[in-house]
Amino acid sequence: MTTRTRSYSRIPPETRLFPRRSVWLFVGCLLIIISIACNCNIPGLDQKLASGNPSSGGVKLATGAAPSGPAQITATVPPGAGFSAADCAAPGVTFPAPSVGYAVDNVHNGPYIYCSFSQTGAHGLSDTAYIGITAYQPAELEQAYQGNLEAIRGFVTQAQEWNALPDLPAEIRQEITMIREDETGYVFMITGWANVQECLLGTGHGAEKVNGKYLVITQYESCELGDAAANTAALENLRAAALAAIQRVEAGAQ
């Protein structure tokens, strides 16, 4: 700590102000740097960011894939109308306890479930699986679907642009498998060689409207299955589990 003495008063005023000016100059520069950093738009980052149910703490989906979260939860779930942990059952994946509930508000209209699994595989890349089912009010379903559709289509576009590069070696082309592509569903698996990890990486996403009420979001990513067919089958297993869960709930509510 510096001790001030009376001799300090003999220092010319312009010299006394110098430390204060330096501090404010430093603070100003720091604020400018922070401002620039906050306004950077990193290409592709929005595509890679995800969101499922924020409380599920597992797989993160493309930005548009996030359910908004129920604002009001009904006090009592109608008999047979809710999802359960058993609805997460899919071959090859053991999900931890899911986020399950029942909500009716201006956006939501019934049960929801978010099943999320994530671990690091033998090749050092993430193995992830996700099933999200949300019941929406009729007027909100299309908007939610379109938001998710916009978020995941970019993956296919990027793969197509990659494959269109001139003189691209066949072994590093990405195989695009469209599982569903129509007015109510868009589901795909992209499989390509990860040269650093030296494994075949499969990345699949899906967004589907079911029964005019439910939005089904699925995701699967792994570098451990070995071929495109196995990765595609894994994503299809997640879809099948989601559709079976909806069928069970709808039958129980009748």
C-alpha cells in the first residue's frame, strides 16, 4: 500500500490526474473488448447449440428444438394420460430417469416427456440419444414444428455442400440417409468419417408432428456403431419408442 505524504500536494495537477486517466482508459478498453466479444457471431455455433428440456441436463439439440417449458401444470393428470419412464425404452440405449409431466396452458396441451442420454464413447466422441415428446395446442404445434425443422435442416445442407466439393475423395464423403421427408416429418441420419478419431460418425435428427397434437424430437449421435445402416437403425429405434409411447397414452386416455 502506498502512503500519501504532504509532499504529494507539490506535484503539479496535471501529473496527479494521470493515474485516474490511466484507470479510466483501461476500463474503457476493457468494455470495448467485452462488447466486441459479445457481438461475435461464430459460424455454425447456433446449429451446434441445442436444447431439449432445459431441466433434463442431457443431450442438447439444435436451437429451435427447445420446448418452451410449461407455464402452468395441471394439479391432476387425467387417468392414463401421462407418459412414464418406461416410454423411454429403446434398444441399445439405457436412459436415466426422464423429465415427465402434464401441462395445459396457452401453448401446451397435455403430457410431455424428455428422455436424454449422453456419455463419451471409446473413440473420445459423445454418444448421445434423445427422445422428446410434447403435446401442443393446435395453433402452436405448427409453429413449434417449423422452428425445429429450420434448426435441423442446416445439417443436411452442410453435408450436401461438403459432398459437392470438387475432387472430394469417396472415403470422406458423407452419406445422407433420409428416413422421412414430408409435410409432417423430417428425419435423417448423416454418416461420415471422423479422421482425427478414426471412426465412422453418425449424426441423426428428427422432427415430426404426430396425431395433430404431439411434436416428437429425436437425436442420435455415435462413433461406435461402425456403419450407416446401424446408425440409421438406432435413430429409427428412438422414433419407434416415441410413437409407441404416444399410442399407449392416446389409448389410455380414451
